[in-house]
Amino acid sequence: MLRARRRTTLAVALAGLVAASSLTACSYTTEVELPTADPQTSRVLWDDGTTLTTLHAEQNREDIPLAAMGATLPTAVVAIEDARYFDHKGVDPRGILRALTRDVQAGRAVEGGSTITQQYVRAVLLTPERNLQRKIKEAVLAVQLERQYSKRTILERYLNLIYFGNGAYGVQAAAQTYFGRDARDLDLPQSAMLAGIIRAPGDYDPYERPEAALARRNEVLTRMAELERADRAEVTAALATPLGVVPEPTDDRNAAPHFIDRVREFIVTTEAFGPTRAARERLLYEGGLRIETTLDPRAQADAIAAVQRTLVRPGTDPAAAVVAMDPRTGHVLAYVGGSDYYGGQAWARYDLAGQGSRSAGSTFKPFVLAAALEDGIPMTRDYAAPGELAIPIRGQAPWVVRNYDGQGSGRMDLAEATVRSVNTVYAQLIMDVGAQPVVDLAARMGVRSTLGAFPSAALGTNGVTVLDMASSYATLAADGSHIDPVLVTRVSDSTGRVLWRARPERTRVLPARTSREVTAVLEEVVERGTAVNAKIGRPVAGKTGTGEEWSDAWFVGYTPEFVAAVWVGFPDAARTMRPPTTRITVTGGSWPSQIFQGLAGAYLAETPASDFPSPVPPDPEPGAPTGPTGPGLASVIGLEVDTASRLLVDAGLRIRIVEAASRGVAAGRVISQSPNARYLVRPGDLVTLTVSTGPPAVVTVPSVLGLSAAQAVAALADAGFQAQLRLEAEPPPGDPARVGRVWKQLPSGGTTQAVDEAVVVWVNP
């Protein structure tokens, strides 16, 4: 009885629909009004045009024209959903009869008779209830729709509308979700799989039900072969291929989450994208924007890898933030705003690269140096360099300044004081230059954080961001010209109309000669100063910085084509980075320099090395006498000290001799000079010569087995060695009492070794 009732109902439906297709539509003259637009997904792009991430509200959708879908995908959809689509006029009586016959035979609805046009009408114009009246209305509207719109237009709208599961609406979102490529690039088996999903996205989900999805895909392929809409040989090959879907996304994670947050904020705060914040947010999440950024996928991957190789204990090691730029264009190439955006901690999504303002430490000294040079103070001016100095401040208690290591060194010129990062010299220098000119210059060079004009600014007590430091050092790399950082180059709407375009402006904020003088000294910082860990086998300039109580550690380095600022620290600024809180005492010359080395070394590996421009003197005033050193200071490196001294004294210069061991330079010959060759010097200026004492001394290595890490470092330092700590558990059976103790060293105690070679010690974690 029940089966007979179903057959009667289906027969009535058939009669009604056939009548609708042949008669009713003739008297149905009201024009069909289609929705103007569906919500569309916005795409944020890497600098190479590939997708970095998508931004959408409830529906992940990106409308594309039919021509951009390729030929295979629409063909597959038509073959399985409505084979006679291009032959009927909105309703297909033959298809209805075929579906009705199968349904009657099965005693239930197993095949739909709706055409593609009917499916589209149902989705955009009708309510979801299922009854005969709605079915007849659907057919009437389908016929009317095909009178108003072409087949290609309806098919295009349909393919951009339908749901493919896993949040993907439309063929473009589906192609990206399941295969990581655009719809135009899908091959035959991929197109067939997507076409097969349409009937029941949940039943044919390739992640949840891969076997069902595969069987359905093969059904589509077979149907295409039967209809002669695909080459049989190609179909045979396609039937043998696996589904080939990309890994299922676990969430909306992307490779540059803090950068994406900055892009979001840029869109919703820029008036070009709407009159109100609410309107701009709606455009961002529903308007199908194409947001082209400067982020380089290779640089971003290199930055993340460099951080992860250095900070190997997530949750225990401090966080890191990195910004890399191209100083020639201002383009931000890499942006790491913290170590674990998705880690779940309350602070994890805080942008430590662009929001977090932290003490700059000695990375601020180049601004002081540049301001001094602009004020007419030569690089060769020398100052007393005691380990501690009290500087009188009118109306206040004296300003007490100490060097990082507490050591003093008689008198020292500005070049050497920069290489060795001597606080007491820079404290005197800012008193001569004035704090206001220094912070004003830093702001012109790219520091956008608020800066206080007080003497301690010379030592980096002002808070700055990592983006600030990358931008300002990029000014030095660009020979004194500044471009504000560029994160987004162009934004277009879903039709391709450009809504906004970056128009960066280059401004000269520092004379090229001054910029080059500062760069030459910062090259020495990397070559033989506090940043030797940042060497990458090519010219690099940069400066380290360490905050009070080891709360912040910095290195900012650059080449003529690349600049990167690296900060390491705990989000809680009150935490120190000294043992036992951290594995080592973290300074700018340790982990930050190593991160820079890993990033810059990898990213520039295939870029030919280039030299910085040489410092050159300004053109002399007409009739002005030429100084005794001519166009610049001569190089005396490699000469015997007596010969070098005589040449410099004859040129009217003062000299100071510093001794150092050297394997490559014979005793009594000059290893280095400060300032470097080609600097413009005046009679009476001081030149410091570092003279070789010959190979380093060979002494007995003390045994540090069983000592704590701190005790081992101190014992080796007393003997003249530098320790390299490796945190690694000794082979079992281990002894809990030996946690934090040295269990192996190389070379072993009692052997002899040159004091310039490190001793490696293994410490139980």
C-alpha cells in the first residue's frame, strides 16, 4: 500500500512538472530578479601571487568567471548533474522521467530530476521545504530564468554558488580547499571528484569518506566517457589515480599570523575601503578582495626556521620576533611577531614585532654616532673609557654609567667605542651632541615609537619595535635614504578594480657620506666586535644590543640588499635571560646574532655578494687647502708597526697601539686599524692600530667535569678560554644529582690548546 502511494505521488509530480515545462511558463511573465552578489572570500597573497591565507565570514567563496574555470570542471559537472543542460529550456522532461522510473523501481527517491537551472533557482530564490507546489514553482522559475539569461551565465553562477563541503562554496574555493590550486588548473580526475561531491557533500567528503568519494569520482569519469565528453584513454588513466587531495586543514593556521593581523588592521582602518569601520570589515570578509603583499614565502620560512633552530625549547626558551626588509624598496620580506601564535597562551597573539615596544639597548648607538658626525664630531675623537663613570646632570643626581662587562680601557675613539659597545664613551658623546638631535634623527630614519629626549637614550632605554629597528637600519643600508615599510602593494575588488595602491616615497634623511661612515664602523662590529656570530661570509654591518638585567637582546644587521632586525626576550619584560631562567646568559651577540645568521645566510645564499659603498669625502670648497691625508686615510694593515706608525705620524695623525694575538698575521704587524682606510681624517686625529703579538698562547685546559654550567664557564674564562655549552643528557644510567652538571668536555682536562679556541662542554638538562 505504501509503495503504491509513493508511485501515485511521483506520477502526479511528473505530470505537474511536465505541464509546467510546456504550458505554465507561457503565462508566467514576471521577470526573475537574481541576487546581485554572494559573499565572497578575500585572498591575501604572498609577493609571488600565491595565496598566503583567505579571509571570509561564514562562507568561503571566491567568484570567478566561467572562462577561468578551465574546460574540464564545467564539463564534468554538466555530465553528472544535467547531461542535457545545453539542450533543454530549464526543465528536462526526459530527465524527470528517467529519475522517476528509478525512484519507482527503488521505492524511494534515489535520483533527482532537477536540472542545473532548477538547482540554482532553488538555492537563490526559494525556501527549502520539499513539496509538489514548490517543485512546480521551481520549474516555472527555471524556464523563465533561461528566457532572461544565457546558459553560460546560469552555469557560471551555479558553479560559483554550490557547496562542496568543508566550508568551500563555489568551484574556486573547492579547488583551493581540496587540491591547493586554482579551478583553471584542475586535471580530469580532480574535476570529476569535485563534480561528484555536489549531490551530497557529506556523503562524498574525501577526508571523512575517501572510499565513497573515490567511487563517486569514478562514476563521474565513467559517465563522461559514456557521453563522449572525455577521451576514453584519459578516463582509463584517471580511474587508476588516487584522490590526491591535499592534507585536511586542521584550522585556519597560516605561516605569518601576526603579519595577517597587521593586514587586517590596515584594511579596516583605511578610508579608501569604506566610510566606516563596519563597512570596511564587511568588505574585507565578504567582498572578495585580492590583497597583494610584500611577504616573501622563502624569507618567511627562513626566518621561522632560524628561530626554531636557535630557540629549541618551546615554552622554556624566550620568544623571538623578526622583521626582514629590502632596503631598496621598503618591502617587508619576513615578519615573525612571536614564537607561537597558536600556542594558546594569553600573550601568544600579541605582536612582539610591531606592537611590543622594548628597550633598544646598544642598537640605539648608531643614531647617536650619526648625529655626532652630522654635528661635526669626527670618528677619530677620543674619550675616556673607564669601566664606570658619573656624569653630572644639572638639578639631578649624577648619571652613573657602567660598561656591560665593567671593564675600562683608558681613552678610545668613536670607531673603537662602537665596535666594543662602550657605554661610558657614548654617555659622554650624547652629552656633547644633545639628546634631542639624536631622537629626532632616529625618528627621521624610521623609528615611529615615541622617544624621550634624555641622556640615557644613548644606551637604548627608550622602547622601540622590531619593525622600527628594521626600518631605521634600512636607511643606513640605502645610503641614508628612507622609505617607510611597505606591507601591502595593491588591493583589488572581486571585479579586478584597484581600490588602493602603495606609493612609497624615498626621502634623504642622512647624507650618504655620514651613512657610509656609520656602516663602515658597523661592519667592524660584525667582523671583530660584539656581533661575530652574525657573519655570513659576505659584507654585513650591524649592531648588538642588550637590555638592563638581560631582559631584551637585539641584533640588527644589513647588507646592501637585505636588512633584518631580531629581538629575543620574554613577553614579560620583568624576566631576565640569565641562568637558571635560560640556558645561557642571552646577549645581542648570542641568540639574536645566530638567528640573523641563519636567516640572512639562507636567504642570501644564491644572491651574489656585494660591497657597501666606500666612505668618500665631500667635495672641497673652492680654494680650500687639501689635508695632509689627501682623499682619505691610507691603509696600513699588514705593515710592520714602526713603518705604519711613521706613515701616520708623518701625515699629522696621532696613533695608539693595541696588542692582540693572531694566527694569520706575523708578530709586530698591523692586524686592523680604526678608523678604516678611506675615512676623511684631519691633522691631530687619533688612529688606533691593533698589532699582532703572534699566535695565541697555548695553555693547559682545566677539567670542568662535575661543575655546574656557571662554574665551568668561569673556570675556563680564568684560563683564557671561551666555553661553548651544549645542553644534552648523558647516556644512561643518569644520576638525578647530576642535573645541571658538566658530564663531558672537549678537549679534555689536562690537554693543551690555544686560548683563542673554544672548549665545548656538555651539560645535563
